[in-house]
Amino acid sequence: MLGYAQAPVKKSKPADNKTAPVTVQAEQIGGRADREIKLDGEVELTRDKTRILSDKAVYRQVEDEVDAQSRVRIWRNGDYFTGDELKLNLDSGKGMMTHPTYKLELNNAQGAAQRVDFINENEAKVVEGTYSSCEGPNPDWYLKVDTLHLDTGREIGNTGKTVIYFKGVPILGAPAMSFPLTGARSSGLLPPTIGATSTGGGELTLPYYFNIAPNRDLTLYPKIIARRGLQLAANARYLGESYLGETNLEYLADRKTHSNRYALSSLFRQSLNQSWSYGWNLNHASDNDYPSDFASSLATSTRRQLIREIRSDYATPNWNAAIRLQNYQILQDPAALPATVKGANPNDPAVILAKTLLVDRPYDRLPQITFHSGQHDLSGWDWSFDAELTRFWHPDKLRAVRLVVNPQISYSYIRSGYFITPKLSLHASKYQLDGSVSQIGSYATSANRVLPTASLDAGLVFERDASLFGRKVTQTLEPRLFYVNTPYRNQSKIPLFDTADTSFNFAQLFSENRFTGQDRISDANQLTAGIVSRFIEESGVERLRLAFGERFYFRDQRVVLDDASPVRNETRSDLLLAATGRLSQNWSIDGSIQYNQSSHSTVSSNYGVQWKPGEKRVINSEVRYLRNSFEQFNLSGQWPLAQRVYGVGRIGYSLRERRTTESLAGFEYNADCWVLRAVVQRFATATRDATTSFFLQLELNGLSKLGPNPLEALSTNIPGYQKVNQAATPAP
């Protein structure tokens, strides 16, 4: 999902009621009637939301002005000021105070100054003063400014010459700063970010933020990378009632590779009316090594297929249609490049290994047109009609145009405790191939295929009162049978354009086709049996779910992907078992296993346990296994090490290769008004390459974050991670 939190429209605080009466009280009151009132001793003057206390004061009724001296205190719309002397016009809100201290209602920020000038009811100018969101007379951090303009109506603070002090030590200076007084966005120079990676060395980023409108913004990220040069980057976000989008651009004249390197990503969608919309998803990188050299996370470093897509959709309550143009840019793993060199010796071990790492380029869809229509529950009947027309294009492979039509009809007989759903569907497709004689080979230049499928889905639901770890629950037992029959058709004359074997899991177990895409329709005479048992509390929360499933084949599965794939003649599938749930307030489990009964061996498995005994306390452990592929152990957590100190970490260890594949370690120190985070992360960016990143961030609550941000890395790598300065969640 694309989007971002839209800043609230900035409005001034409600102004004082100018017609409200002025009330005064003091130990001694004198002066001239209707002209001037002199107050002495325990003075208090009030109008609506403005309240002034002092030892002495004079109120001039005609000018609506107050002069107060000695121990002056004033509340204005919730903001609190103290000082030696005050001059204030109650009507305009304009005035001044000498040697003030102040505290703001919006964010509990405080400070002191030589003078404060009140510009109006919502704005004040602090001269030669300080600013901090820390409590107490000696704040851990504060700004020392020559001028500070506080606009509580627009919730913005702007400074002149500024020095940031932390623990009494100046750590950063700036000729000017702009920052929000709340969580709202505001334009200005953001604090610089200092970091380091093993691929680029030291990094210094000087971002500037443009809050163009409540629904648009732009951030510029000039970054100096020690070993590579100056990288220019920009991020633009835009959001409206009918559109949303985000665009990122990076450019660098790389001193290390002596080349111009860049990356672009743009995501956009707009609705022209209630039915019609269009959009795009465009991604591009200058070279294969770009993700490896400039990735900030494991997810971005392993992106090797960059999609470029433009599409338009039209939808009504009963039907919808779409057209899209789609292709991919392939970024090969650097270790795979020897296999792409012309004239390379195919028997060279390095070339043989490289071929296993090559990423095959998917077919372009130029274009693909889809249509869907259907209705549900027409007196129990459901029907749908799907059609797809695709032109597959590839620079080096066989090309084709494919038309697919797929009508379906079913009837759902649902009663309390059971359901029965018979279904009929028809798959009809036509191919027209285009290519050289060598490319077409044994394939037919024109191919047709029509395949009917009949299925029956039925299940029961039993319930009983039970208990789970001392809690009263309702336990269900939900057996389910799913029968599918599709006749065999020889499909070896049809090439593969978008089809592959699916992974075997519970979702695929109850599907009619064991292949993805449209180029292969599996023959089937099979029955799937499954049982699910759920433990549900009175509140409706599902505390535990257990599942079992297996498929039984009544004839051989003769349809295969290609000639190299053997006919499958087993009588039953692997056994699937799964368990997931929150066993108690502190313990959660999530596990699954795929077990082959013929070989008495595990094909794949995943076991995970989470222990979360309290806020900002979590330990996760997981073991993932896939036969002949990988066996991985992951351990991650967040835990208090001492008062205010929290440790964070993750390690991924390959049991098969006996090496660490990824790691993260660090700590966070929460001091109420500031947080210090130090994190080191190392992850693979390619088969033979890895990068190490170091994050050192000082977050000054109510002001900004100084240093590279590790929060994305922490939340991605540690399930259940919570910011240490995040408010506690109320217990259920």
C-alpha cells in the first residue's frame, strides 16, 4: 500500500473573546476611573484564556494594555511564561517580557531568554534564548539560539543562528533551523546524517524538506560518500482525493567505478472517475551492481528483477477490465556474469557455477488485456467469466499471442454445521507463435486447448466447549473434502511463457491446478482431505489453530512442465501439518511441516516461537528448512539490559553451510526526552558480496533525529520490536 500520514490543516488556536470582561484583584487597587487602574500586591488580571499574576501592575483601560512588574507570570492559550517585566496589549496580543522562562502547551517544550516579543496571540519571538523538550532546570539537550520564532497556531518553530547542545557539549551548529512543534510536517533543513558502510566508507547526508502542501512534499538528499563522491537524491510524495504516488531518484558520478550511476522508481495511481483509473510502476537502475553497492537493507539488495508497468483499469459492480504493458529489467548477480560472456568455455567450472546464478528474464507483456465478470449468491448460484489476451515478447526467445477464456459456475448449499459446493469450469485457450524455425522447434505454430474441470467442495463444522491452558474456549472440528476431475490433454506442443510449478502448501492443496499461469492445466482425478481445529475464546479471539491436509491421486499425473520433468505416479501427496496461535499472554507459536510418507523424510518445515512477556521485551526463534536447498536458524530479540538500556539483535545462521548469513546487533538508550541508538548490520548483497552498515542515531524528542535511521532495519528484522520511546499499549 502506498501513502503517508497527511499533515493536519494548520489552524490558529481559538482567539480570546475580545468582548469578555477584564477582571482584576489585588491587595491594593487605585487609579482613575475608566482610565487607569493601579494594582499592588498579589495582583491577578484575567480575560478569557489570558491570565496574568504579578506583584505590581497597571491596566490602561482605553488602550487595553497591561504593564506588570516583579514576579510576572502569564498564561496565554495554555502557554506559560514567567519574567521580570511584562508589557501586553490584551486586544492585539502584542507585547514583550524581559528575562522570561516559558513552557509550551503543545509539546511541553521549555526554555529561557533575555527577552520574548509577543507578536500576536499565537506567535512569539524568543531573543537570545534556549529551547528544549526535556523537563527540569538542566535539560540534557537544548537549542541555544539568537532568535526563535514560535508559531503555536501553525505549530512551527523557526530559529536564526543555532547551536545544539547535548549534555552541555555543542554537537551541531546551523545558521538557521525549522522544526515542527508537534508531529506535523514543516519545510526546512533537516539534521545531517552521518554513517558508514563497508562498500562506500563514510557518508554524510544533508537533507532538505519541502512541505509543499498538506498532501505533497519533496525531500532532497545530497550525500557525500567517501570512496565514491557526491550522490544526489530526491523523494517526492503526492496524495489527493483521486490520486497518490511516490517518486525516488538517485544519481552519482562514481569515482570508484569511473561511471555515472543512477536509480529511479516511480509509483502512481489515479482514478479518473468511479470506474476508470490508470497508473504505473516504473523502476530502473544503471547497472547490475547498483543494489549491492547502495542497498540500505537486505530487501533492496536482493532485488534483481525491476518491474516496469503501465496499466489502466475500468470497473463496474458486475464486471471489470484492465490493460497493461509490462516488462522487467534484470540485474544479474555479479558472480553470474562469466556465463554471459560470449565465447566463454561452457566446461569451465566458473562458467558452470555462474549459469546456476543467472536470473532468467521473464517475458514482456505488450500488452495484456484482461476481463472479469461475475455475480455471487444468485439464489445460491455463483458464476464468473474470465478472459485474457496477451502478447508475449522476448528479445531472444520465441514470441506468441495467447487468448484464454475461463467461464465458471457453482452452487453453494450452506447450512448450519455443513456446506456443499459443486462447481463446473471450462478452460479454453489459443496460441499463435512467432519466431524462427529453430525457436519454434517441435512446438505447433498454432495451438488450441479446451479443458473442462469438475469439482466438489464439502465440509462439516462441529463445536464443543473446552479449555485451553485454563481458559474457557470453544473448540471446532472442521473436516473438509475437495474432489477435482480434469481430463488429460497433451500440452507438450505449447511453450511456457508465465507458468511454473506451485509451492505445495495449504492454499495450493485446495486448488484445481497445480501450476501457476495459463500454459499448463494439470490433469486431475484427486481428492484432498483436510481437518482444521480452532480454539476460540468468548471474545471471538482465535487462540490456536491446528491444521492437517493430504491429497490422494486416483490416476497418474501426466501433464508436466517440459520433457525433462517426469510423470508423477504417486498415489498420495506429501502430508501437511500446521499449528499457529497465541498460547498465552506471553507465548506464540507458528509452525508447519511437509512430510513425504514414501521416503519417510521431511521435505520442508518451519518452526517459530515468540516469547513476549511485556512491553519492549520479545525473543523470537525460528528454524526454516527446505530439502536440497537450505536450513536456516534465526534468532532475534529486544530486551532491557539495564535501566533505560535495551539490547536489540538478530542472527541468521545457515546450518547447511555452517556460516552466518545475516546479523544485527545494537542497543537503545531511552532518557525520556532523547533516545540514543547504535546498531551494526551485516547482510549479503550478492552471492560473494556482503555489506556492513553502522547506525548511530540521536533522537531528540520534539525536535528531530540526528544520524542514520536504524528503525526500519529493527522493525524488519525483529518481529514484535517496539520503539523504546513509544507509549505503552494498554493491556486488554
